Amino acid sequence: MPVVQFAPFSSLVQPSFWHELTRMKIDVLRLSDETLPIQGSYTVGRSIRDRETGKDIVLGCNLSLGGDAYEKSIQLSPMSVAANGMFKNYNTIEDFKAADKSALFNELSTKMWDAIVNHKDTSVLSKFLLITFADLKKYQYYYWFAFPAFVSKPAWEISENGWKSADEELSANQLTTIHQSLYDDTVPFFLVKTSGDSVQVGMVEKFDEFFGDVSSELRIVGFLDPSASAENPGWPLRNLLAFLRVHFPAQSSSFRVLCWRDSEIPSAGKAWKSRFGVISSGESDTATKPSAVGWERHPTTNKLSARMADLAPMMDPARLADQAV
Amino acid sequence: MHAIQQQYWSLRDYLSPVLKESKFKEHGRINPEEFVAAGDFLAYKFPVWTWEKGDASKARDYLPSDKQYLVTRGVPCLRRATSLAYTDEDEDAERLLSFGDSSATGNEADEWVETHAGRKATLDSAANPGVIDDIPDLDGEGYGGLSNAMGNVSISSTTGATAGETPDLDDIPDMEEEDLEEGDDEATAAPKTGVPSAGGVLDATQIEVAKGNLLQVRTYDVMITYDKYYQTPRIWLIGYDENRTPLTPPQIFQDVSADHALKTVTIEAFPHSASLQAASVHPCKHASVMKKVIERMNAGVVEEQLAQRKTSSGSGTPKESKKKWGFGRKGSKDEKGPVGDEEEVEGMRVDFYLVVFLKFIASIVPTIEVDSTTAF
């Protein structure tokens, strides 16, 4: 059976975030380079039908940061959830390059593992790390994201049936109920139990109580899926599976997974975008912290390296004046 | 110069009075309450649009503090508008065609008009390479003024450092750290290369358009603010390329139809942020265009509503008085019969203003899918 391949998060930084960083750096942070909490958000994976070719085109598996990332609560659009992050800004490009990135990454992943094991906390499952260096004079921002995900050994495998459209497994009624539940209260992870044509949606933390004596073929583990790729569930599922394996080892040899990708109930004649698949894996050791991966690769080179946003064309007063008419 | 102009605009905006009475059918302008009503409707009907409060210090007091402007993020833009561009050049000239010997006899009825006569057929085939490139010929004579206005920045990518590619900017070769993670992780989906995945679904980076160019899927954050001076909504764009890097102004202009780039679409300070700059469609003509569109739509809507009323004679109460300027946002529920308020002959309600507005904006930025409202 093929190994499940997860679509990694891609960072999307809105220009307003860099504007806010500039302001913070000058007015608040100054020379401080301590670690700050920030918040990003992700929403369901989107695809668009190309009118010329009639094909569906998948947009990225994005985690975005806006200008309000430094605030305690960010404004979320419908069907999107917040992700907490650690943010560290360096004062010089040398510091940025010389930073002990492995140590930062390990520190974060250890924290996440601790929160999972000891606090049964699902809010850490999509934590991320962002390091930056802001060249304020040139309006250039160097940055590097990491989205730690715990590696499962042995790896999760998808059943022979593969990933299929959710409406092959669940009825339109059931999907509509799930949609309504998520629309009212959008959560990154949820549980679904089916009985007949109806479904109930519950919290992941209450796995045992919620599922109780529900037989395993009526249990579904769901998550808000930022990926829109047909064969690849999004990154958050990895840590959710790690979480479930730690806390519910007895039930975790196989899961029926719902990748939720519908922001709206599809109009008549259109299909649901959510995906469904049955994944399984062998026994694994849950006592020790598994290794984690997740540094973002550079989008053009696909290498592990930092990237840079050049905001000069949109921020530099001299260059803005040049194109004013 | 530009800074002074912007100062002037903000002052003018500050001094101009808030429009109080409802005018949208007379001249296409709306007041803040109608903007909020239309925005509420848009956000309700199409949840991709949400209200934002923006920077508190920049809040406008004539709008509710939590409804300062509308935003939708990640609007896809598959192609460049420049690839759709039609010009007034010779290649688009019309030509009379005659068939047979009719022209000799002076029988003009048999003549046909062929448009775009000079334009070569652009068949997307290997046998016809290179034609695509010829179309966005914006550096032609007709665009001299435009090119001059932009200084060194040109719309088509003739020089390396402009529009299409900014290849070196993002490269930081000496910062590569492949040893951060040991080996490749088998459970990480690799970026797609070439092979289309199953199910007819394509990854955004792998679509090939004619002659082997990769389709570059950009995304836009689109904002709608209320412009107090022009008393219309105003659209703002912030774009990202396929690697999620913010677009530069010349790149954004590639997605604006050639008629509007740098004339009605310019880069300006976004009013609800202290420092953010965004591309904006200048609203000076919005009111008159909206008036025309609304008039046309209104006629259709009234007709439809009258027809509906005739068929459902149950609600026989004369509602002709309602026909005047019924903006009531479903406000007249108590008066209507059992048939539902769609029956009221009131013409287009102001709630639809932004839906219509987006259709109009879609003509200025034809490849940005701002108009998710196709159901209407």
C-alpha cells in the first residue's frame, strides 16, 4: 500500500505583515531579538476551474500571516482557523545566517510534543516557527518558516481504494450537517460518527467519550484541510495522527479520515471537494518523542534555504513616486 | 509630487460631506449605509467576502467600526490580461469582404465585415510557435505615452529586471542549509514535476499553456473600501506570484486590461492602513458606469417582477407605490402578502450594488476572478 504523502504548508506573508514588522522593529522591538508569539491562519484548500481548459487547478496549501499577526486574536474569515507560531527577528543578516536553526526547531518540537503528551492540547498541532531579518533601509525581508511535523514510523499507508471524493462515502445530508457544524464553529480537527443518514460532530480531545461503543467503521477523524491536491492530505493531519496515536493507541492502527475542503455547500450539479480515505499503520513506539521535519523549502529552488521578500517596489517612497502619474 | 497629491486627496476626502440621502438609481452613487447594506448582502451571499476593521486610527466614523472595508483573500488569477489584449492597431482593423462578383455589380448586401483582419490565427499548436508572444504588443506606437509615463518600467517583459521575472531577487545561495534535515522524508509530498496527478486535477505549478509556457497562477487579496468623495465603492488589489511573493506594480499592471493600466489603475496608499500601498481602480468614473448598468438591470428586474406578480395574482394589493425607489432591505415584510417579498415591484435593491460593481470591476481586471457571483 502506498505511503500517505502530506502536502506541506506554504507560507504566504501579506505585505501588511512586513509593514507591521517595520513599525514594531522601530517603535517596539528596537534591538530586542527575543522570541514573540504570533498568529497565522489557514483555510480549506482551494481549487479553481480554468475556463479555457476546463481543468481544476489546485492552489497552494497556504498558511498566511497578516498585519494582525502580532495581536492576541486575529480576524478569521469563515472556514479558517488560527495557527500559533514563534517569531524571532534578528538584528543583522549575519545573526540571521548564524542562528542555530536546529536548536530553535528542536525547542519548538519538544514543546509541541510535551503539550501533546502531557496536556492533551490540540492547539499546538499546527504550531510554526518564523525567523526573520528585516533590512529596513532596502525594504527587504529575509525569512524562513518551519512547520514541525512528527514523523510516523512506520509510515501511514493509504488503503487500496486510495483517496476518494467524500460524497462517495458520506451522503449529501451528512456532509451538509458537517458543513453547518464547521461553519458555526470552525475547528481545525474534529470527529464524526455516522448512524444511518445522520452524523454527529465532536471534539478530538473527547475521543473515547464521543466514540464510546461506536463500531470502528462508523468512526471518522476529520480535519480542516488546507491542501486541495487530490492525493495529498494537508500537513496538519500528520500531527493529528501523532496526537491520536499517543492518546488512543488501542484504536490507532487504522483511521477513516475526512479531509474537509468545502468552504461552501456546493451548488447544484457540482461535487463536494472534501476527500475521504482509510489509512493504517503498524505498531509504533509512543513513549519517545519522534523526530520532526518541516523547514519550508525555497519555492523556486526547492532547497532548504531562507527566502526574501522585496517590498521596495511597494514601500520605497522614491520608487512609488516614480510610477505615479 | 505624488505625495502632495495624496495629501490633497486625503484632505479632500476629509472635507467632503457624507452623502446622506439615497441616490443610487439617479446617478449610481451610494451612501455609507447603503455601502454597509450592500456589503452585508455580499458577505452573506458569498462568504469569501468578509468585513474588516482595519487600522483603528484610520477608521472612518461614518462606517461601523467593525465594517470598515470588505476583503477577500487568495483570489486566483490564472492568466495575464496582457495575453488577452486587443489593440486598435492595424492588425485589428476591420475589412469588408465580398464573395463572388457581387462587388463588381455594386451589390453591397453580400459584403461581410471581417474584424481583426490583420491578426494571425493563433492556433495553439506546435506548428504555430511564437505567435502568442506577439499579441501583447504594448510597446507599439499607440502606447508611447503609456510607456513614457512609466519611465523605465515597461509592461511587457522586454528587459530582465521588469515585469515577468525577477529571477535573482529571491536567490540567497549562501544561505542554503540542506543538512538541517537528514535525508528526504518519504511522507512529504514533493512538489509536482510534469506528471499530472490523477483525477484531472492539476497542481498550480504544472499547467502548460500553449507553446510550453507554464501557466503562472497568481493570487490576489481584493479589498473594497467606500470612497467618500466619489461616493462609490473603490477596489484595491494586492497580488502574489505563484511562489507567494508580493507582486511589483508593473507585474500587477499585467493583470489589468491595457485600457486601464496606469490610467485608472494606480498604486496608492490604502486608506485603512498606516503605510500599506496597493493597486487601486480610480473611482472617478464608477458612478456613471454603475448608473448605466443599474438602469439596464433595473429595467430587466422590474419587468421580471411585474411578470411574476401577474402570474401570482394572490398578492393583489397594489404595490405600485413601492415601485419608486424601493431600497428597503427586506424591510417591508409586514406589508406584503403571503407570497414572499420577491414579488414586490421595486426594481433592483441597493443590496445588489456590490454584486453589480464586481461584475464591472471584472471588466477592468479580466483575469482576476473577483466575480465569484456568477449565480446572478
